[in-house]
Amino acid sequence: MFWGILTLSFLALLLIIKMLTVLEVRAQDVQYRTNTKKIQDLQEDLDTSRRKYLIAVKAEGVAKHRLSQLKTRFANLKQHFEQIQISTANQEERRQKELELTLERVVMGALGGPTARRDSHFKRVTKAIKQLIDLDKKNNSEEVIEAVQQKLVEMSEDGSLEASGRPKNGQAEGVESEAAG
């Protein structure tokens, strides 16, 4: 009987050890499953972070591309604006030269025609007319011609212009039509 009790005690001990082992294995299995779930969650978070990072990198690339396009467009607009300013200045200069040429034609006609010499008398008359007439305010060439003719008549009446240099009515109309064209 001693051997029977000893055997029974040994079997009871083995049964207790087996139960403890099963409980430990179950606890380890639960911990393993919990760790596996955490790892999967972390991998999903990592994948989401990677996707967000790639989206942010792509958005940054798109924004840089748009910025470079806008810079290019701005540079083109700036260059176009500068060209417009230059062309406006050129047009203003051309208009001023046209007014001066019209004035010169009228004065040359008043002095005896386009074949007359450009002597000191011509220069004096031109200088006097330029001082008396503000060319910037006269945009219409007919107004310039009329103003020049009036000043020439006034000068001839004062005696500052020689009587022979005064245009005749037919010559004045010819010069006026020539300058208007």
C-alpha cells in the first residue's frame, strides 16, 4: 500500500504539473495572440503613415511644379509688361517726331516751300513756334497747322517775319492738306 500511495501521489503530482503546464501554455498563447494583434495594428499604422508620407511627398512635388509654372508665367508677364512699356515709349517718341516733322513742313512751306534752305531764319522761326506752341497738348495735326499759321501771321504783322516768307492762301491750303495726309 505504501507503493500504491506513492504511485497515487506521483500521479497526482503529474496531473497538477500537467494542469499547470496547460494553463501556462494557454497564457502564453493568449499573450502571443495579443502580441500578434499589436504587431498587425502597428504594421497597419506604419502602412497608413507610409501612404500619408507618399501623398505628402507627391503633393509637395505638385506644389513645387505649380510654383515653378507660376514663376514662369510671372516672368513672362513681367517681360510682356516691359515690352509694352517700351513700345508705349516708342509710340510716344514716334508721335512727338511726327508732330515735329509736321511743324517743320508747315514752317518750310511758310518760308517758301520744302526746297528753301535751312538757314538761321528757319531756325529762329522754328524755335519761336516751339516756344509759343505746346506740342504735347496738340494731338491733332490740323490744330498744329492752324496754330502755326496763326503764329506766322502774327509774326508777319509784327514784322519779325519777312513779308516774302509769308505763305499765300493757295500755298497754305496745299501745305495743310499735305501735312494732314
